[in-house]
Amino acid sequence: MPLRIGLLQVPELLADVVRSAFGPGVAEFEDLTDAATVRDPATGHGHDAVIAGVAGAWEPEVLRLKSSHPGLIVLGLRHDARQTWLYELVPHPRPLGELGTDELRAAVLTGAPPL
């Protein structure tokens, strides 16, 4: 089964280069108008990957896309093709050392979303 790759705001010339990177039958491409048209891979009918045309690494739309679809492979490709980013959600432990009750409460409140 071919990969399902969405192209989000990738200039046409650059999209042609991206398509040519995959051999026949390896991938099916869909031009996406915005991030709302991305289908989650967990549904079984969604995109396996999205390649987004970006001006820089911190494009809000692309960051939201990865956050809302954690299982999706998301790459940002700068419009001039000189830089590419892979967006990841990487959980990692942060050592806190020994905790008393005050430190425990502070750690939970610091990590909790604001009320």
C-alpha cells in the first residue's frame, strides 16, 4: 500500500521535486489547502505524512498540526528548499531530585496547565 503524503502550502515547483523523490507506486500525494484538511493516520484513511512549505522552523500552523496529530510524520520544508525540519513530540524525564511535600506540590503545580 503506498504512503499517503499531504503537501501543505508547498510551491508547485518544489512539490514536483518532492514527488520525484519517491518511485512509482511508493506514495500518493494530495495537495492540502490548510491544516484542517489533514486526516489523522489513526483513522486508517488518513495521511501517513505531511510535508509543509514553511518560512522557518516555528510556523504556528505546522506546530499545531503536529500537536493535534502526534502519530503523523510532519516535515517542514523551507520555500527555498535550503532547510528542512522534522517535527517531533519527544517526552523526556526531567530529574527533580529528592522531594518534600512543598517541592512535590510545586512540581505538580508548575507542570499543570493554568486554571
